[in-house]
Amino acid sequence: MEKKTQPKVYLPHELITQILVRLPVKALIQLKWVSKSWFSLISDPHCANLHFQLTTSTAQTPPRILAIMEDSPHEVYSIDFESSHYYASLVNLTKSCLIPQSHNFPSVEIKGSCRGFIFFHCFSSLYLWNPSTGLHIQIPLSHFDSKLKKYHSNHLYGFGYDHSTDDYLVVSISYHPYDYNDSSHLEFFSLRNNIWKQIEIEGTHLAYMNSTLDPRSKRGVLFNGAIHCLLGGDFQNGTTEIWVMKESCWTKTLVLPPGYFYPIYTTKNNDIIGKNGFHSLVKYNDQGQQFGFHGNWDGPYQAVMYIESLLSLPDNDQV
């Protein structure tokens, strides 16, 4: 008797896309090599955008923390703080990171994160890096910035995304730390146009950024992926206060016990994750109770929250 052959099942392209965008980034990167059609589909910017929108809207995939050891060699780790298994949540990205190794300290400064990309300053150069895909570019320094380096100016950087133009922007505010008569200089770099542009702010000097002689502290605080600036505070009792903007007014939501705590992001359950001293990460619940601990590193480190993504950057020359 002749065997009956089962008809092949063809799924619509749109249905396959809707299935794939619900998978984690790591699985999608592996599935790219199943076939040429899947490689093309998963590499499509439309698929990457759908995946990112779904990830951020449902919050099913928790953010990760990227930690860079400040001492050379600069080891780089990606951490899932929500995981109950510490070693399973820790991924060593040192070999895939573009940071050059040097004994100069400090040489690496994390400046921001946005849509899966880490923005950092390294050896007088600016970089964007997607730890999930390995995509990275070097951003050219502005002509004005090169001039300011002769006068030991300080910089405050920001990094974000403009939905209206589908463009990533790097914002730089530079100023002379001891010349209060000199105006600060504001400019931004467009990834899409690959150009720096200046913004006139004559007569404005960022005096509040000169409260400390530590050049590494003259920058915004990265919290939940956004830049925040602290204008003043009372640190006599050593506690850390968490304030949240609610309906156009600031509300104090949490007071943490004395100790060095640097907040990084809040979870969907309103837990706060941050740096505890210089050697570990901790989690506090909304009652101020510590119940999570990760890492026990030998030296100081920097950390930032990021969301895994397959997103690419506007057309530009990649490093």
C-alpha cells in the first residue's frame, strides 16, 4: 500500500514573527542560524522593534545589570538580579567587550544606557555598545570638546532616544570648574546625521556641578536608565532617601539605613536595586528591608541597568 505523505504546513510570515518576538534575545540569536529565511526575519529591524516594544510593555523579561570592574583588567559582567541562582545569572562579557585593557585608572566611565545600548567614556573616546548583539560604534569627539581638553574642563553626559526622528542622541555639557564667569557649553551628537551640533546657552554656568573635587562624581546619576542630577542634600545622618515624582510633587517613599548606597533601578514590584559600597549589589523592598545580595568583588566597579534588545543603530560606520 502506498504511504500517504503528510502535507507541509506553512505558517504565515506574520504569525512566525509574532511567535519569535516573544522569545528572549539569547534564543533569537541562536535561532538566526536555523535557516536563511529565519536569519533574514530575525535580523529585520521591524522584528527587533516589535521584540523591544513587547519586552518593555509586558515587563516579562527583567532588566539586567552591566558591571565593569574599574581595576585593570576591566572584567565585564551581565547580571540578572531577579534570578534565584546567582552563578546562572552571571554572564562574563569581558571577551566580547571592546574596552581596551590598561593599567591607567580610572579609564572607563559608564555614562548611560538606552534601549539595550550602553554609553561609556574610555580613554578620551566615546562608545556605544549593545552587549546582547555585540554591535558597537565609536562616537567622534566634537571639535569644541577637543579645545576644552586643553583647559581641563569637566563634562556631564546624557544618552537617549528621540522617537520623533528615530535617532539616538548624545548630550554633552562642558564647563570650566573654577571659572564661574564662563558660560557652560551644550551640544549634542546625532547618530543618524553623524554630526555634533551646538546649542547656545549664553550666561549659564552649572555651578552646582562643582560641589566636589572628584571629577568622576561630576555627572548625572543613572537611575532606571535616565540621567538625574542632585542639586543639594543633607548627608549628616548618612541615610539614603528615595523620592518619587507623583502628580507634580515630590514624595519621599523610602529611607535606607546609613551606608554607601547608589540606586540603579526599581523593579516592577517597587524593589530598589543598587550598589552597596564598592564590592556588591543589593536589593531593598519598599519597606527598606535588604533581602537580595549579589557579588563580592575584589575592587571598585561601575554598574548600569539595561534591557536586552536586538536593536541596531542608524546607518553609521561601525568600529
